[in-house]
Amino acid sequence: MPTQHDYDSPGDIATSGSPNSEDLRAIAREAYLYAFPMAANYQTLYKQAIDTSSHDYRAPFNSLTNASSVATPEDKFVVTPIPTRPTPMSGWIFVQSPWS
């Protein structure tokens, strides 16, 4: 398991010379931990609300849809579906500030 590095910010690495492999691993780990949830969420959003040809397409933005069956292991629209819990209503609501 990587140890916590002694740098306070990424700029500290640039001023101290080239980073070693331990620094690069720590940076890559932090980037993965930060970005993976956003990427997984966007993948689900894309399949459910944007890609109309996808098997997992549910409904466009600002619409609710009703699933007539519970999720099975073959359903890949979320990372880990709970097969014993029906999710009858789902949808992606686009919220935008009226001042923008």
C-alpha cells in the first residue's frame, strides 16, 4: 500500500526535481480515487438518458420511467444492482440555475 507522500501540493514535486515512482503512484492513486466515481456515474447517465440505442436506456432527461421488473445480474445499468429491491421509478433530472 502506498504511503502518504511528504508533499503539500503537486507544485512541490515540480520544484523538488522529477518525481520518483512512489510519487507517481501516489498521484495516480489519488487521481483514480477522485475521478472513478464521476466516470462511473457519467457512464450510467449516458446509458440511461442519452444513448437511445442502449439496452439500458430508460428515459430522456426530466422524465420518470417505471421498471416493470426487478434488476437481475444481467442488468449492467448500475455497478451493483440489488436484485431483491425493485426500483420502480428512475430518472435523471437536469437542474440548472435560472440565473445562468
